[in-house]
Amino acid sequence: MQAATVLIVEQDVLVRHPLAEYLRECGYRVVEATDHDEARECLEGGRYSIDAALIDVGGPTGSGFALSAWIRGNHPTVKTMLGATVGKVLALAGDLCDEGPQAGKRLNYRPVLDHIRQLLASRKRP
């Protein structure tokens, strides 16, 4: 059986690349897009067969919600998952604590991997 392909849509390379590498180590094929326009090109170009998309809620070219809706309307077999970048979350957390955000902790991508597996397991192939 061929490995599933996951599209990661995230502008910040320091967030996107480690997540992509982690998913590759778990056996997935990964396509990386820096913005929503690139994501649409990946989906429409016919070069990739995308099974799931991890989308940053924000982004320089529009809302992740809008991209997710576009994917559901144009590529209904692609499962989508929205998230916020670590940088955005840390910046928001910095407003809540005196010491500021502590970015030195290792990120745990296991919940993301588990969610991708659940999405792909529930997906109906045409």
C-alpha cells in the first residue's frame, strides 16, 4: 500500500520543516506549501495526490478557514486540519505570563500524527 501524502501549509519554515521531517520519519509523503496560493497549486496541478492537509489558521494570503472550505468544495476526499503556528501561540502566551514564552522545549508532534491517522482512517476513497 502506498503511503498517504500530507500537505503542510505554513509560512514559517522553522515550524513547517520539523513537522514535515517528523511525518516523513513516520512513513508519510509530505508536500510543503508556504501559503494558500502554493497549496492550491499543489492540489490543482496534478503533480501530487494529496490525502490530508494541515493548514495554518492565519497566513499571508488568507484565512486557513477559507482554504479549508475551498479544499472541501474542490477536493472533497482531502481531509483538512487547522492549527495555529507555534510562534503565534508563544506570542499569545507571552501576554499571559511575566517571564514570557519559553520556546526551548521540544515540540510533541504525536497528537498531530494521531489526528492525521484518524482523518485518513475515516476518509472514503472514490
